[in-house]
Amino acid sequence: MQALTERAKLVDRKPMTFVERLYLWNIFKGMIITFAHLFKKKVTVKYPEQKREFSPVFRGLHILNRDSEGRENCTACGLCAVACPAEAITMEAAERKPGEEHLYREEKYAARYEINMLRCIFCGFCEEACPKDAIYLTETFAPANFKREGFIYGKPDLLIPHPKTGQ
Ligand code: SF4
Ligand code: SF4
């Protein structure tokens, strides 16, 4: 039969000899390759004891920022959600009540703020869109989880600790 291309290769199908069927030479060649790798520079690291250095432009998990008095910066304006190409951010806005001035910096705040880390592509557009310095991407990456719900990060996961109480 005529070959379709000139790259066709004729395979030798003659029966293997007794020595070839022992595979000793091939095993020996494989061991040489394995042994040679013992002296090469390792390309892997022993994670999690050892961690790789991230690039200065690495974008990881998000944080929601507070001001110096511990009040939440986010005013639930929704610009981050609009800018998000993955539609990973959802929020519910609420009005600040009298007596809550120590909790929220402005009259409006996010009663619920969630980021779906399975949808997020860590592009950083939310950080760029935010006019209130409220959302930042850090150098931490999302830890593993067995359930999808574990990747929905809410305010308790995202808010940085209070600068005065540490909670
Ligand atoms: S980093 Fe990008 S994909 Fe992730 S929440 Fe922000 S805007 Fe959306
Ligand atoms: S994080 Fe910033 S952009 Fe997003 S809702 Fe809050 S204030 Fe607006």
C-alpha cells in the first residue's frame, strides 16, 4: 500500500530473541537514567515545608481592607463586581444605622460580600476598579478544599483583622 506521507516508517516485526525477551538490557538502561537523575539539580520543592518564591506581580487571595480605626472600607458600590470578567463577586448592600459609625466608614456597607474562588481568575480587575481601597489581592493562594462551598469566601474570610482588637 502506498504511504500517505513521506514520514511513514516501516516497523520491523521480526520475533524477539531470547535475550531481548529478558528485557535485562532495557531495565539496565532505565536504571542508568534513574541513577543519572540523582546527581541533577532538583526541579521540585518539598511543599508545604518549602515554598517557592512568588513573582512580585503574583496575585493571590483577596482581602477586604479596613481603615486605621478598623472600619470597613467597602461601601458596596458594586464596581468590583461589574469589573469582574468571571462574575465571581456577589454582594448585598445595607444602610449604616446610627451607632454603627465605628464599624463602617461610610453610610452604605456590604452586608454580604462573597467571592467564588473557583470562578476567579485572579486578574486583579476588582482591585483596580475599587475607588475605596477596599479590596486587594495578596500573595496567598487559595488552600485546597474537598467541597465546592469551601471556595466561596465571605466577609469573615476576606476581612483583615481589626487593627486595634486583632479580631
Ligand atoms: S481577581 Fe478578577 S476574576 Fe477574581 S474576583 Fe477580582 S476581578 Fe473577578
Ligand atoms: S470592594 Fe470596592 S469596588 Fe467593590 S463594592 Fe466594595 S468599595 Fe465598591
